[in-house]
Amino acid sequence: MQLLAETAGARRILEIGTLGGYSTIHLARALPAGGSLVSLELDERYAGVARENIREAGLVDRVEVRVGDAKALLARMVEDGEGAFDLTFIDADKGGYPAYLEWALRLSRPGSLILADNAIRGGSVLDPEDEYARATRDFNEALAKDPRLSALVLPLIRERIDGIAIARVLVD
Ligand SMILES: C[S@@+](CC[C@H](N)C(=O)[O-])C[C@H]1O[C@@H](n2cnc3c(N)ncnc32)[C@H](O)[C@@H]1O
């Protein structure tokens, strides 16, 4: 992801789902001087851990962690005209992925990248038995069908097979 952000020349990055700030730090390392990253996290305790890790990584000047439900925070960002982000990374509650895609599109510009983690889920998206697999499958289908996007899901071998969705926004 860091390489993708560097290759895209991303100056403004949005992350949905911070946890301890691991992906936040990698993405923030791709930013040029003057770049910024906003990361959204539901849990105040995780946000605290992430802020500490971000401080230790020397990235406080470019990273802001906001606490709250991402859907509410994203709605406010759209209302406040906070776009456009050059890259959005979706990695929060899987049930929210379809909605996050719509918010990410509203906060993007043509050429922006939208990435999403856990897009294969051990293959369960092919025959979903739980709500998370179903939401991820809906998300993948939306990516594949949306004429505003050019997209793929890249398989990654972890403990089990998973994948990252990579989409490029084509139009406003
Ligand atoms: C998979 S973890 C993120 C991992 C992180 N992106 C990384 O790779 O290092 C998902 C995070 O999303 C947060 N989350 C879950 N539901 C959320 C919501 N509705 N709004 C914001 N954050 C949420 C969880 O608290 C958790 O910290």
C-alpha cells in the first residue's frame, strides 16, 4: 500500500479503521512534505494506542486520528467539503464496506485510488455464510460493476488466502 500511495503521488490520504496505526504509519510514510492523512476509528482506546505509535514513528505532523463512527464522520467530511483525497483505504467493520465505498467516492476525484482490505476472506466471499462475507461480496460486486471505477481484487497469501481490492476512480 505504501508503494501504491508513493506511485500515485498521494498527498491526501483517508483511512477508515485505524486500530493501532500499523497501516496508518505505512501509508503516512508515503506522503511527501506537506501531505496529510486522516484516519477514522470508532474506539477511543485504539485511537490512543495509534496516536502513541504515530508519535513514536515521528509522523504527528501529518496524521490526524478522528474518533467516532466512520459513517457519521464521513458524512460530516462530505458536508464540510473536505475532499478530495488521493487515496482512501477501507479497513473497518466489513458490514460497512458498501457504504464506505459510496462515501469514499464522494470524497475522491478522477484518478484517486480506493483500497480495501480482506476482500477474499479465505474464499468465503464465493459462497457467503455470514453477514461479513456477504457484505464483502456485495462490495466486490459493486467494485466490478461500477462504471465510475476500474478495479481488481489482488489475492494475498496470509495464514489463509485473502486479498486487497484496488480501484481507480474514473469520473467525478
Ligand atoms: C481491521 S482493524 C484496522 C486495522 C488497521 N487498518 C491496520 O491495518 O493496521 C478495523 C478497525 O476498524 C474499527 N472500526 C470498526 N467499526 C468501525 C466504525 N463503524 N467506524 C470507525 N471505525 C470502526 C475497529 O475498532 C478496528 O480498530
